[in-house]
Amino acid sequence: MDLREGLILNETAARELGWGKDAVGKEMVDFSPPAENVRYRVIGVIRDFHHNSLKTAINPTVLKLNPEGFAFVSVRISPANVSSTLVFLEKTFKELLPQFEYRHFFVDDDFRQKYPNEEKVQSIYTYFGTLAIFVACLGLFGLASFILERRTKEIGIRKALGAAVRRIVLSLSGEFLKAVLLANLVAWPLAFYFMNRWLRTFAYRISLEWWFFVLGGVLSIVVAFLTVSYQSVKSARTNPVDALRYE
């Protein structure tokens, strides 16, 4: 039986074969055609790497060195002057291997194609999330205008009794911020449930930390405060005489 050098295992393959760190020097038999009954010696073990989507766990992988035939050549290039580098690579390839067709692709583009649904979902969430925030701000602004207009006399009486603008603004804005905080308390469990279900589709995933939700809540409160504060300041700075005359 012919013995050849040239097998590289990933860590998962070495571990499942029971070789572990002692895999180098071991032999394996290749029964696949056309090189049937050929023994190969393991010359190295490499770290596990992802060659499929992160939804799939890393499988045992064996890389066989075969100088007689290959399908791809991997080249690491500098991000500067990419176009000129590609021209140079094509020219060199055709000089060395004129019998083969030259085609190139970027690894990051190939990796991105493994997540078509995630890219679509990201675009949808980005567009509709932005639209939802804009509509919510418009609704909050309109609600604040309506409520503050009905409380014009109350604001005038407070100012006449010596209340500062800052105190009035905080008092008026606080009522809206309480409603936003309550909405966050309702949204957090739902967000955790659906995000956790989505993450379960990946073999490798992050964990949902508590500060993710707190940060989202803080941002929503800041946006709500900025939306309402304009109307609150405007109402608080109104002349109390005009406010008391308001019908």
C-alpha cells in the first residue's frame, strides 16, 4: 500500500479519532477513488475554523495535500490598491497556468452568502425600525402638544406661584417618561423571548446580557425626553398672564 505525506486534521477530527495532540505521525487510509487504498500520514493539526454557516457546528475536517490537482488558490492581499493587485494576480495566473480559466472571489463575500436571510432581516429591521421610531416620535410630539395645551392654565398658575421653568419642564416631561419606562418593562420580556428563539438557530451564538435591554430603555427614554422637552420648555416659558387668560 502506497504511503504518502500530507494530511492535516482540524482539532475536532483529531479529538474524535482519539488522537488529540498525538495525531501528528498517525496514518489514515484513503479508500475513495481514484486513489484507493492509499495511506496518508498526518503532518499537522490546525485549529478549528468555520467553513460553513455559524448555524452549523464545526465538523471533523481532513485536508489532503495533493500537488497534482487543485481547485482554488487562496491569496491574502492588502486592502490598498485592490484593483491593481487583482490585475497582477490574473496576469500571473495566466502566465503560470494558461490552460485554466481565471476567476476570483473574495472570502468575505462568500461568507456573507451563507447568511442571506439574516441580511434580509437586518435590512427590514433597519428600515422599519427607523420608520417606527420616527412615527413614535411624531405621535409623542402630537400627544405632548395636545396635553400641554389643555394644561396651559395649570402651567400659568404654577409660574405665578414662583415655580421655576426647569421644575415645570421636569414635572411635565416626567409624566411621559413614566409611560415610556412602563412600555420598556412590558417590551423587555417579549424581546428576550423572541431574541433567544432566534439565537437558538445558531450553533455558536452570543448570550443576551441584561445591559442590552437597559441600554435600549435608556435610549428610548432619551429620545422621548428630547421629543417632549421642546413642547415642555415652550409651555413653561409662556407668560403666566397669557396662560391665565387662556380659554
